[in-house]
Amino acid sequence: MIIFKQNYETLIRKIFSAQWKYGTKILYFAILISFSFITYYHLSKGFVMSSDSFWYSEAADDLIKLDFKLHIYYFKNTHVIPSFFYTFPILLIALSKLFFGAEWQNAFMTFNLILVFFSLILFSKSLLLLKVRPLVISLAILLLTLSSDLLTWPRYILTDMVSSFLVTAIVYVVIKSIIKEKSYYFLITLLIILMILTRPTSLAFILAIFCFILISKFKVNFNPKLILLFIFSFFIFIPFILAILYQLMEVYLSSNRKAFFLIDMVRDGMIIHDRPETWIDNPNTFFDIVNLYFMRLIYFFTPYVKNFSTIHIILNTLQALVILSSISIWLFLGEKYNSINKVILLILLISVSVASFHSLTLIDYDFRYRFPIIMPLIIIFPISCEISLRKILYKNLRY
């Protein structure tokens, strides 16, 4: 019995060893299985056109008529939001129409699915840089396969998958800069430019990246408790800042069409757009407005709202529980892993920045603007598993 127990423990240690020879092969297999399932699911469902999709299509037609002369296109376009901020997806749709004709939607969806594949690759490479075991990454890849967001947005003719890929890419580059102790400013700048040209909401991601780079310049001990205290404080104070910004808009920008749209939503007590069951009574005082913005911050991350299907609620709840439990594990076990702590600071900064931006502007009916932060947040899961394994299997190991 003792010999069996020793052999079992040796086998477990070998399987979960960072040098296990089959670990990388299993990771490749997990990526293949995940990508194949996601691709089959979307292809079987077919592409989806939303109201924004039709606008992108019309804009792409205009660009084709102008022989891709972007400077003329920018000048002629009269959309509420300058079309400059959608250059990249509109250009992709225009090229799809030019080369694939009537099949352009299927071509664009295929491009989105290719981005899914490379997102899974970058997700894995980010974790390998952090010395997370391939077997653990494989489990995270399979968890991503069950993400309701990843099973929804790639088939939409929208900016969401492009935006999600760019966020995953810039997170990978920043992680690489942390580990290699090198500044990849050219790559980061290139990705930021592409993000700006993809959707106007990219401002929130860019602001978070700049804040992280600035914070990194200080010689700070990035321990989990300090990071969570910082994020928690930011989360508490941001509704007050947003309420002040609202009052400034109300005083100085009420005649501006875009600002009035935001002001009007606050006056109506709107939390999630087109979901009146989430709305509150019309705010009358400053603290009522603070409460509204605080609720928007909370609702941005909620896994459940009315009319979600049962499977959607289950998958979202599972995902939320995994992320929260992973943060808890990191909080108690991540004290000595400075590089890992920097990465989690980056991810949490991005998440809170995006939530704050959409709390000020708009939380969409179907939470599509949350999609780009899902893959970075899931990164915390294999990280927490890794530091747990190091604690359990190699108590004296130092990284």
C-alpha cells in the first residue's frame, strides 16, 4: 500500500511537472480541439448581421466606390461617430466584398475564426512566458471553449472579434516585456493604432495600458494585497468621478448631441441599455447619480440578466466563479511572484478601465463590449492553478 502511494505520488508529480514531455503535445491538442469545436459551432449557426453590421456594409460600399481613398471617405462620411474609428473593420469588409462577392459575410466570419485560433495561441504563449505548465494551460483552453462570449461573437459581422484579438495581442506583448525586461514600444504602438482604428471604445484599453506602463516605472513591490487595495479603491472612487463628469456635461455640454444622449440616459435612471428591468428611479441628488454609476459598474460584470437562456446563465456563472476563485487563490498564494502580480495588475486595470468607460457611456443590451476582456480575465485561472501547484508539489521552489 505504501509502495502504491509512493508510485502514485511520483506519477502525479511527473504529470504536473513543468518538464513533462507530453505536456506541450497535450496543449497543442487542446488548442486544436477547442478551435475545432468553436469553428464547427459557428459555421453550423452561420453568420449574423446586426443593425451595426448593415452600417458597416454600407460604409464598405462607399469606400469601394471611392477606390479605397480613405481621406475622401472620412471627409464625406456623416455618421454620428467619425468613421475613422472603424477604419480597420470597414476596410476588412470592403476587401471581403471585393474578393468574395456575395460570400463576403462568410469570408468575414472565417477571418474572425482565424483570429480565434491566433487568440488561443497568444493566450497560451502568454502563460508559457509566465512558466505555467502546459497541462494547466490546456485546462484553461478547454474552459475558454465554454465561454458564452466566444461561442457568440465570432459569427457576428461586427468589430468584436477583431477588438478581442487586438486586446489579447497587446496583453501578450506587455507580458513579454515584463518577462524579458525589454520595452516593445513599436509593437505596442502599432497595436494601439489598430485598436484606435477598430472601435472608439478602445480608448479605455489604451488608457489602462498607459497607466500600467506609468505605474511600472515606479519601484513598487507588486504584492496581491496592495494591488487589490488599489483596484478596490479605484472601484469605489470611480462612481464619484463619473458623477462629477456627468454634472460637468450637464452644465457645459447639454447642447451637444452626443453628450445629451449620455445625460438623458442618466436622467432616465438607465443601467443597461434596452433592459428597463435594470433601471432605477430618476436620480435627483449627487449621491443618486453616484449610486447609478456604481450599479452600472457592478452590472457590467453581472453573469445574469432577464431573458438570458439557462445555458447562457450557467456558462456565465461558471466563468464568473472561476475568475473570482482564481483571484482569491492568487491573493493568498501570490505574494512572491512579482512578474505574475504585474500581469494581474495589468488585467485588473484593463477590466476596471473598460467597465468605468462603459459605465460613463453605455452598457449594451447584450454585453458585447465586455467580450474583449474575457480572455485576459481567464488568464488568471491557470496562473492561480500554477501557483497552487508550486505550493503543493514544490514547497521550496522559488521563481
